[in-house]
Amino acid sequence: MKQKIEALILQAIETLKAEGSLERDLATPIVVERTRDPLHGDFASNVAMALAKSAKTNPRALAEKILVAMPSDALLIKMEIAGPGFINFFMDTRAQYQVVSKILLEGEAFGRSQIGAGKKVQVEFVSANPTGPLHVGHGRGAAYGSAVADLLAAVGFQVEREYYVNDAGRQMDILATSVWLRYLETCGEAVIFPSNAYRGDYVRDIASALHEGSGTLYQRAIASVMEAIPADEPQGGDKDIHIDALIERAKLLLGAEQYEAVFQIGLNGILADIKQDLSEFGVDYQHWFSERQLMDDGSIQQALQRLEVAGFLYEQDGATWFASSRLGDEKDRVVVRDNGQSTYFASDIAYHMQKLSRGFDQIIDIWGADHHGYIPRVRAAVEALGGDVDKLKVLLVQFAVLYRGEERVPMSTRSGEFVTLRELRTEVGSDAARFFYMMRRSDQHMDFDLQLATSKTNENPVFYVQYAYARICSVFRQLVEKGFQQDVTQGMEHLALLTESHETGLLTMLSRYPEILERAALQHEPHQLIQYLRELANDFHAYYNAHQFIIEAADLRNARLNLICAVQHVLRNGLHLLKITSPETM
RNA sequence: GCGUUUGUAGCUCAACCGGAUAGAGCACCGGCCUUCUAAGCCGGGGGUUGCAGGUUCGAUUCCUGCCAAGCGCACCA
């Protein structure tokens, strides 16, 4: 409908241009919006105001001309000029009723579209280091990222979800060494566990699994392990020097092959846990992309060569630098350290070169907001590699702060006291967790109140929406119990009986769903859909309280049943799109 | 200090990307269950959109300055 009006206005303006009332080369951005106030009709446009200045006339006079030139349309019953020069459009209510039959006909497909058809988009999200279980901060990225991907898919994009596994680097060596030391404990060695190692219970679990599977294969005497190792921090030493020495010792005592085996067991144990965790949270990926692979297959070398050829690399202080400051970054960045090792950033350059080569029309990176300073250098890298910077979109997710009522829940990754995503899911459930995470704009800080999310008696927005759905299901159960049967055809014939304000309001609300979906997808803002579902639920609850559905008059009864059946479909479509369940009873 | 993001009702947040009288929930006050689930509904109070300028028909939205907060400023990942 919206597009139709836009087309009509465009025609009118073309007509005016043709007859010389308007400059021929006038830019015409047609904007038609739904009105907030029913008094302003169903749709409104501000074209006249937008054009008035460049057309050197006043808005109301121009609006007048446009109205005269507008082609007529059967469903358009009234147009008027209001306020400073808005053109308000009033639609025939028949147009509103059509949405009911459309929804019942299309079912699950209602709201979906093909505006993204033929376009490939990659969404990379979470990508947490595989050094421990996901915590609640990752949960928000997971809920948000998967929703962005699902929304894009719903409007026709070909979407690829990817997780970048940082399986290289020092943190992974610390993990491998942590696993090995816990394993030695299991073997009976008296280990003093390093302060800078991973202390979580999951490391113990992996270690005991290793012990069960391989016996004492990796055991070494603790004396040989600790011999001449610099002191740890609690003993007055430096925790980093201490752990690095232990890593080197582990590599030495185990040999390359056995060290690699322990390393892989640690990595795979945690990756398996992350995959399961995410899957249970409704998040699934097409690709798990390994950083190690970039190192092994020469991608990093290749990427650096490309930068070299393009003239963006130089040597200084024994290191190799990327001149990112020439492309908008605040300073240049090291890509190869003076010890010959490439940096994490070098991996990321190679990774993005990979992404560019895979033929996506759009590449979406979803990062924690603390990485925002990283954006300019990655954009610089993409540009230096000859890629199209506009294809890369980085979306930031702010941290969620957990509260239990008034009390702030402490979080710290290293100490092992952090709240994991899994703990959150068991405490509040996946539905509430996803809903709460997505309720707010992702780039805003949010307070996540566990008490509110778990409450089933208090006002809880998740239950509010689900309850609306369950109530409709209940109506249809009651209908049968009372000996009635829904007659869809009769209902469709009498939709015109739906004249109450609650009913016309719901009709408008329902017809907005496809627009909401489209906007939420293109703007990467799932919270708009959540917001919409809350409003729709609200309108339904109000309707439910104001009018009876199961009544004697068959024509009105069936018309109303068709309407709430449409509401039921849209609620379910929206919830399912966000991977939130729609229980039939509550 | 530099960069960046954010300041909206007592609290948590929206506001269709510049539109008409800035809206919800929680909390507070007052009503509604012999009738389809009261996890619900109806009504009420509550705002100088951090402050000061600017741009224009029109600003919570764009620009500048100031104030305040978060984050970032590694040859870590």
C-alpha cells in the first residue's frame, strides 16, 4: 500500500514536471509514512514540504497542486492537506481487511520478502576465544548476531553465519599448559597452579578426560617441570614470565607431537562445549573458521605480500609495520614482531582478505563494543587490499550488566567466578534470555535483571507476548468445547463487521508486520521486532478484555475468529523468527 | 590528553533515521474476575529530551562548544 502511494505521488510530480509547474531536474525523494494519529489518516507524506523550497513556493500550495495531479485509486478514498503541508491519505477499510485473508493464506510465510534476493551476506559473530565457556557478555552477541542473520534471511538474503576461532596465540598456549598442569595433578603430582593460568573447573574436566583416555602418557615429574622456573606473582615474581616459562617447559618436556595433542584436546574440548551451548541457545553456524588455518595455508604471508606490493609495509625497530594511518587509522600498526611472529592483527588482515575473496555482497562483523577502536585499522586493511570498504559493516554490541534485583552480579573471566551463558540459560531459560538480550538496541548498554527475567508472577515482557499467543490458542480450544467450529469462509465474507476501534487498530497493526520485518532486517535492529510484538500483544489483550469472541451471532463470531487467528499467526511468526517458543498453554 | 559512544519520566528503555500533541514497562494511586486464562484490562499523576548556541517551515534526531558517564588508546588476543 505504502509503495502504491509512493508510486502515485511520483506520477503526480512527473505530471507537474511535464506541464512545467515544477523544475524538470528537481530531485524527488518520496517519503510516505504511516501516521501515528488516526486523525491524520492512514498514511502521510511530506513531499510538499521537502520540495517547497527548491520549487520556490510554499508547501501548502505545492501540496494543492500535487493533489490535483494525483491519479485516482479505488482504495484511496480521501486525501487532505494538513498542518504545515502534510498530505494525509485515507484508505478504504476494504484495504485493511485484505490483510486477514493474506495472513491466513500465507501462514508462516507472511511477512517474509525477497528484497534481499540474489545477495550474499556473511554475518560473523560471537567469535569468543576458545579458552573457556561463553559468558553472559557473549550471550548478547549470540542472540543479537543470530537474530540479525535470521532477519536478513527472512527478507531474502542468502546468509552465511560464521564463527572465527582464535585457535592460535599465547592465550591458547596458556590454556594447553593449564590443561596439562591439571592433568599432572590428576596423575598425583603436587602442582602449584600458576596464578595466570585458566582456573575454571572446565579445565579440570578436560584434564580428567585426558587422564581417563590416555593414562599417564603425558605425565612428567613435577620437579622437572618446575626446575629453574622464575617465581610466580604470589611468590614475588612476575605472573607473565612465570607462565611463559611453563609453556616453554611443557613444549620441551612433551615434545612437539605430545604438546600438540594436549593442545588439541584442550581446544576441542572447549569448542565442543561452545558449539553445544550455542546450539541449545538457538544459534547455529555454517562455518567455524580457524585462525591456525590462516597461518598454516600461507594466507597471512599472502596478505602481507599484497600489502607489500601495494606499498603499505615498512620496517622499523626490527618489526614490520602496516601504514594504516594513511587510510584513516590514528597510527600505524605492527604486523610482524621483531621476533618474527605475526600479530593477531596480521591474522585479521588475512581473514578479511579471505572474506573479500568469498564473493559476499556484504560482510557483517559483530564485535563487543570494547573493540570499537579496532574498526579503523580493519577498514584500512580492507582498503589497502583493494577491497570495497562499503561492503564491510561492523556492528557493535555493548556489554550487558547483570543484576539480581538491586544487586550487581560480579563478573571476571579469569577468576572462574563469572556467570556463564549456560548458567544464565538454566536460570532464566533460553526464551527469556534471548528476549531480554534483544529487547534493547545492541549498541546501548543494558541492565539485565535476572529477577525480572525469571519472574512468572511479575510483569515480564516475554510472558506478556507468549501469554497473548496462549490466550488465542485457548479461545480456539474453548470454541470446540462449546460445540462451535470455526468457519473461515463465513468469517472472510463478514470481515466488514469488524468496525470496533480495537479491531481496526489490530488490522493496521497486522499490516505493519512486513514493514517492521524489513526495517528490522535492513537496519540490523531486532529490537524493533520485539517492540512490535509487545505492541501487538498489547492490542490483542485490550481487545480480549473489551469484546467477546465466542458469541451466538455466527457471522461476527467467525469474522472475529479470523482476526485473532491472524494475530496468532503473526505472533508465532515473529517469535519463531527470533527463536523464541510460542507455548499453547501457560 | 587524544579518539569514540552515550546522556529522554523516580528506574529500565522506545520514538518508523528531520515530522504533527516525545511513548511503553516497572514503581505509585484508583477501578475491573457468576462471562473465551486477572501472567490480563481500564483510568490517573509524572518531561525545559544534560546545558548553551546554530542550521530550517519543523530538531530527541543534523552541526559547534561546554558538562557528565562508558569504552578504547600494545611488537595482548
